[in-house]
Amino acid sequence: MIYFDNSATTFPTERVRAACSAALADDLSGNPGSLHKLGVAANTAYNDCLASVSRLLGAKQTEIVFTSCATESANTAIRGFMSRNKRAGNTIVSTRTEHKATLECLSYLEKNGYNVVYLPVGSDGKPDLAALEEVLTKGDCALMCFTLVNNETGSILPNDEIVKIKNRVSPSTVYYLDAVQALGKMRIDLHKTGCDMCSFSGHKIHGVKGVGVLYVRDGVRIDPFVLGGGQQNGMRSGTQSLVLAKSFEAALEEASEGIEESYDNVASINAYLRKELAARKAMILSPDDALPYVLNVSFDGFESETMLHCLEIYDIFVSTVSACSSKSKKVSYVLLESGVPQKIAANAVRISFSRYNTMAEAEEFIKCVDDIYDKFAVRK
Ligand code: PLP
């Protein structure tokens, strides 16, 4: 099997499985809120885990909340901030190329009377910074929402430039950043990013499904999304799951250890595929300066889904548009917003890598693409 669909999800590593199994031991299975020794043991292990995740992300322990997924983190941050800070302004600025986890929150807020300004994005997927400055200058912008690495194209946000503009023009605007596809691939030091709230997902970094993280900088107030017993400083009620927190910690530690070597490995796979595919008249849609972990390619003569299923015959797995919306058979809104013509976007396939992919897999992929063109392409 060649698994090139790592932006959709990844498989848990041995280390993650071992961490889960250790966390499931009887002596760690008490409720972290219980006063007896089983509760104390679970609570101690949970707090150690929180401390290590916070340190790896460059945040304080009080700033990190475990959630069920990045979608929950986004909902908590975006809706929770606007609900708590009604006098911060009526405008939110973002783009139409965000993940649905953000876009649906923005659409909900629009229906509730907020003014959402969607900045145009260029063919490189980057938001128009002059337009951002114009919006921020008006003085009514409570929140801005951007994505550090786009999940469909790998386009990297000009984060430092955005933070500079915000700090100069509208320092009180709060900045929500989706860093789901960046985590474990680029070094992230939350206090240095300039963002105020940030979301992450365990299953994108070889952790397990069911755990996400939300960062909320100390001093930023939000209404919690999940109400109840007041766990996690009241930011997200519900009995804490040691096994899920531990799975995230193990995945993050492992990803952080070899981050530069992994990047170089994936960058060489990406460069090889770009060269070979372009020579076969496939069109590379990811920007030249995209994160190498995502490669969006339009295959001449094959609609996205047809190519996906042709590759599947060879036990190769890729995506069409992002996995959560791919069942609706739509053409990628991210590509259309970035100015890719409909006919080209209709043939787009997202190939996405993990640090465990190899050059041998990339070479095999190219052989299979050649075979697919030989066997299945309609001769003109
Ligand atoms: N944000 C981005 C950029 C993503 O790629 C995804 C998942 O595809 C999400 C948010 C949502 O993550 P989760 O599946 O953890 O809810």
C-alpha cells in the first residue's frame, strides 16, 4: 500500500499505541477529579502530560485545553470569543479558503448579525494584505481567522507580515490561527507566532482520532463551548481522557524529534514528483513555495474521482477535495477561490505525505500513473 492521504488522516505510530496502552492501565484509570489515590494518580499523570504538551507548543499550561478534535477547537475559539466579547467590534476578517471548521462558524456568526469580510486570495493562496490593512484600519474588527498551512494546497500563510500589520493598525483585534496542517511539520512556538488562539488535531500527526488541542493566550476571554463540571479550568467540561491526552503527547514528541530530517525527506519526494508529473503534462496546482507535505495536481484527461479510483486499483490512496467534503462530489472551493479554472480544478487530486513516506513509494507512484495513462486514458 502507498498511503499518500496524510492530510486527511494519519495512522497511529507504535509509540502512540504504546502510550495509549500504558495510559489504559488500571492504576491510571481513576477519574482525575476524584479525591482518592486513584484519582490523584490519574490527575498527576494528566497534569504531567499537559505540561509536556504545553512546553512542546511553546505555551503555558493554563493556555492549553484538550478538545475532541480541531473542529471543536475552532468552534470554541471563534464562537466562544465572539459570544464573550460583544463590545470588541462587529467585524471578523478571514478568507474563503479556510477549512469548513472555520467557515461554518463564520457563516453562523454572519446569520447572527456579524459582518464577515472575506479577503481575496492570490494564485499562491495567500490573502491580500493591502485589503487586510484596509479592513483593520476601520477599527471595528474584533477577530481575524487564518490558516497557517492550507489543507488542500499546502499554501503557507505570511503569518509574520499579518501579525506586523495587525500590531501596527489594530493591536486589539484577536487572532485565531488554524495550525492543524502545520503541526509536526514546521516548528511552532505559540508565544512567537503572535496568535491569540490556535487549534491542532491529534489524528493529523500520527496520533489517534478523538483528540484536539485549543490554545487560548492568557488574558483572552472566551465563553466555553462545553459546559458542565468545570474541568480544564472551566474551558471544556467533561472528564479528562488520559489516554487521548497521552496519545497526543506521544505523537507530538515523536513529530518534534526529527522535524528537520522529516521535512528534508518529504521535500525531496515532493520535488521528484513535481518534476516527473509536470513532464507527464499533469499540472501542479500547489504554489511553488507551499509546504512540501501537500501536493495538489490536476491530471489531464481524468476527473479527480476517476484518478482517485484508478490509483486505488494499485493500492495507492490519495484525496480529491479535502476528506470531510469529498463525499459531496464538489470541485474544490479552495482551488476555485485561488483562481484555478473549473476544468482544471475538476481534475485535481491531493497527494499528501507523512514523514514515513519514501522515495521508493514516489517512484512506484509514477510507474502506476504511467500505467493508468496507458490503460485507461481516452485516446484523442
Ligand atoms: N483545519 C484543517 C486545516 C484541517 O485540515 C482539518 C481536518 O481536515 C481540520 C481543521 C479539522 O480537524 P479535525 O478532523 O480534528 O476536526
